[in-house]
Amino acid sequence: MKKVIFVFIIVSFLTISNVWSAEGLIVLKSTFSPAETMNRFEALVKQKGLNVFARINHAAGATKIGEELRPTELLIFGNPQGGTPFMQCEQTVGIDLPLKVLVWEDTDSQVWLGYNDPVYLAHRHGIPQCPAAMKLANALQKLTVAALTE
């Protein structure tokens, strides 16, 4: 039964992740508000013992300059256990680390959670066979699915 549920989650993840067109960006729909989506994701990150380096509220920044922006937040997180092996494959991948997740609300009030696919990043840096990329991709997939599940 666990295998069936896992396969369903993976198929669902792959089906909905291709909605967005930005290359290398995995994007998932959220049924929660932008704040709740980010709160849930951040709580899971902390629960897993990862470091949260920053949570940036882009909409609040826009307000400071007298502009409007729909809810848009960025979480920067990670740990040396995941990032170091990735950079050992190619140090330039450090420009894309720590990991980041963006949560935003679009013009139709749909909430989205997106992140850079570590496998795409590995290709970008010329290390498509780096095992750390797949490990990070799997970890991010589990975190995002957990954060977006009731």
C-alpha cells in the first residue's frame, strides 16, 4: 500500500510540476494561502534540521517603496551535508546554493510554490552525473509534497 501511495504522489508531483514554463523551475499549486504555504514549508525545513538563512517578503519590500506586489516570499535554506557534496562535483554550483523556495500568488489568486530543480542545476554546471543533485531533488520533492498536503 505504501508503494502505491508513493507512486501516486510521484505521478501527481510530475504531472503538476510541469505547469510552469521557466526552465529548470519546478512549480506546484498550493491550496493554502501564501503565508500558510510558506509557514508549512519553513516548519518542515526546521523540523528536518536544516538551516533557515532568510525569509524575504518581497511584497513588504515593495510596500516600502510605495509599490504593490501580490504576496511573494522567498525562503533560503540548506545545510552543509547537502550542499557540500553538490559543490564537490563542481564548485560553481555554489552560486545556486543555499537552496531557495519561492511562494507567490498569481493574478487569479492561485498560490504557487516553486524551486530550482537541482538536476537542472547540475546540468547547468556541467555535472549531470553528480549524485548529490538527485539526492537534493528527492529531498526537495518530499519536503514540498509534505508542505502542500493536507
